[in-house]
Amino acid sequence: MTGTHAGQFLIDDWRIQDTWRLFRILSEFVEGFEVLSGIGRAVAIFGSARMGPADPFYGKTVDLARRLVEAGFAVITGGGPGLMEAANKGAAEAGGRSVGLNIELPLEQKPNPYANVRLGFRYFFCRKVMFVKYAMAYVILPGGFGTLDEFTEALTLIQTHKIQPFPLVLVGGEFWAGLLEWMRGVLLARGMISKEDLAILKVLEEPAEIAEYLIHSVPVQEPGGSCPDNTPRHGP
């Protein structure tokens, strides 16, 4: 086979793979919709996979998830270790729906044993749709790039009116202070965001006040209604 023919073969092979990959993507959406459509009022909790039981935020997260379940919420996490595990643990031990949306990664992301509703994803974007579609609030604990990714995506969707506003709670004022100061001192000062954009965020500290805030801020009805473009309330 000549170099030209070999190159064309590789291009055609990739095209075929991409076409069949669509079915894998579709299957992840279908399974996610079927499993989560009856989840009811839910709060998504995000945080570092690297903060274990010895970290004070681990205990806070267990307590918060327990309080949310007692208030009638399901809890959704990324299904992995660290603060995700803590949230699933608190929800499961309180007898509630403890959802873990695990992602296939070569390192760190191993399913924790406390999720009693489990889904596995190969694609981040499919998983992200499940979070934003079925959670009626986000609680963002200290975390790394993955946590920041989920946080800023929800912030962007609310800012651009692609979804209706819902509570975005940052937990730990000291941890988030530098980021918020940069947003105010650089983004806001240069006109890249507005004061209304920053008002989307709420910084809270303790599980009791977070739970109380969400109880009074999240609508009683289950996810539904419509966005400005007539899409589901919490989803593209």
C-alpha cells in the first residue's frame, strides 16, 4: 500500500470510528435520562477527590448531605473519592438517594461505595448535561480543575440565560477569596462581567446554613418548566 493510499485508509478509518462513536454518546444520554428522570429535587455537590476523611471539609460534606436528604433532596456527585465520597456517604446513611455519576479516568476517579444510584460515563460532556439537567442547585466545595470546570460552566449557562437561574453556593470563604477578589478586581473592573453576574454566587460556611438556604431557595416542584429557548428547565 502506497503512502497516499495508507493515509487515505487511516482517514476513512477515523471517519468510521467517529460515526460509530455517536452511538456510544447517544447511549450515555439515553441511560442517563432514563435513570435520573425520576430523581426528584436534587442538589449536586462538587469538591476535591483528594480530600480524605481527615480533612475538616470531609465531615462538613457528610453533614451537609445528610441535612439535604432530611429536607427531601437527592444528592448528586461525580461518584468518586474525597468530597464526592463524603457527600454520597452522608446521603446514603440518611436513607436518601445518593447518586454517583462516575467518569472513566486513568487516575483518581474510582467509584466510591456509597452511591446507591450509579451511572458511568466515558464522555465529560454527557456527564455534565446530567448534572445541569437534574440538579436544582450546585454546592461547590474546595476542589481543583474539575470542580472549577463544573462551577464555571454552570455560572456561564446562568449568565447567558441558557438555563434558568438556580442557587450556586461556594463553601469556604477563605478558600474562594482569591478567586472572587480576582473576579471583582480584574473581570468586573475591566467590564468583562457585571455586578449581576457576581450576584449569582453565594458564599456560605456551615452545613446548617447551607441546607437552610437551599430549602428556601430551591423551588418545591421537581425540575421542569422551560428556559428562554423552550428547552427543559435545567438542560440544553
